[in-house]
Amino acid sequence: TFDGTMQSLGTLNYQIKLSSAGLVYLHYGRRVINEIVGKQLQSSLLDLIYDKVYENFVEEIDAIDNGISQNEEVGKYLITTSISARVSHLNPPWNCKEPLPEIEFKKAMNLVGSEFKDKILYFCNVWYPAREIVETAIKNRYQIHESGEIIVFQNGGCPWKEHLYNIEAKLEVDPTIKYVLYADMNNNWRVQCVPERHKRFENRLSLPQDWRGLREDDLSKASGITDCIFVHMGGFIGGNKTLNGALEMAVKALNLR
């Protein structure tokens, strides 16, 4: 049955009917992941990567193949570069006098296969290792500040937002994390607000209004904190030359709420 097929996919509650792509992934996905990674993953990790690749790659194909819209309302703009759209563009034009469908089909196979492989390797080698970094930072949050609302990554760049939400839920973190501090490529420090989950442009606690749009000396004067670099007009991120300065910015922002 449809419900039985959905339940057999994994731990997540999928609502999209499977297309041929989804059915192939259902039966062979775990085996293919192990082959692409080049080793037998632990079952818990394999299940996690299997689910992530489905919801971030295969599910989109299933939905489009079944004619299911992403939104119930009319979107504000068109997205014409999805993987399904790019494959569709490889079909011979209607007015092509000498179509070469087999050549275009091979191009489509290479396009989809390459992106599918990249997704698997990304979740295994980039996304998952970041989880341990985020979890460690959350567990050590009270060593950073007594509020427990600030965490520190010693090096920036790791994908942290999804992990943060999931680990907060798992550990029942209360109060929730408001600011993330990390070093940038210039060895300066950033203080970034944690967005509300599923609301990309709304923060749990933005940086103070009076700081926004200011830079360097003007910002240091307004905040009373030395070595400030900037605060974005949107209030979602700021910078300081030192970790202590970035931490002071975060702490003062907490106290000014």
C-alpha cells in the first residue's frame, strides 16, 4: 500500500508519492550510498544519510514527477533551474531536424548521477562531521557564558544551523541558543544571531538596533566595546577583532533585550 511504502522509507514522515526514482532509491539507496562512500557505514549513520539524501534530492524529483507543487499558493517568482528542469532542457528541441536523443540521455544521466554522488559525499564528509562540532559547543555553552545562550566554534564555515535545532531538541536545551561566535577567514570574530527555525529572516534575538549599520570606531563608541568591526543593517551578524570582543558584544546584546 502507499502508506506501507512510505513507512518503509525510513524514520521521517514522507508525504510524497514515490516516482520511479523514489522506488529505486527505496530498494537500493543504502547499498548505493555505501558503494559511493567506499565503505560500510554504521547502520545509524547510514539511516541518517539515507534520509538526508532522500529529503534533499530524491523527494524533489518524486514530487515534480507526480505533479505536486511545492507551495499551495502561487510563488512570487519562478525557479527554472531545478534538476528536473535541467534534465528537461536536454530533450531535443521540437524543431530540431536531426535529434540525438541517446546522446542527450547520456548527458542527463551524467548530470543527475554527478549531483546525486555529490549530495551523498557532502552529507557524509561535510554535513555529518559538523554535527559533532555543534553538539560539543552546545554541551560546553555554560563554559562560555552563564546564560547558556552563546556558543563558540573555533573555526567558522561548518554548517551549524540544522544541527543546532536538532541537537537543542534532543538535549532539551532551555533557554535556546541566541548567538553563535566563530572565527572568519581573516582571523577576526563574528557574532551571528540564530534564526527562528523555518523563518530564515527572523532571529531569536537580533543585535541591538542602535548598533546596526555602524562600523569600527562609530560602533565601538555606540556599544562601549573596543575593536568592533561592524554590525549589519539587518542586525543578524556583527564582527570584532577578538573573541573576547565578540563575546562582549553577544553578552551586551543579551542584557539589552
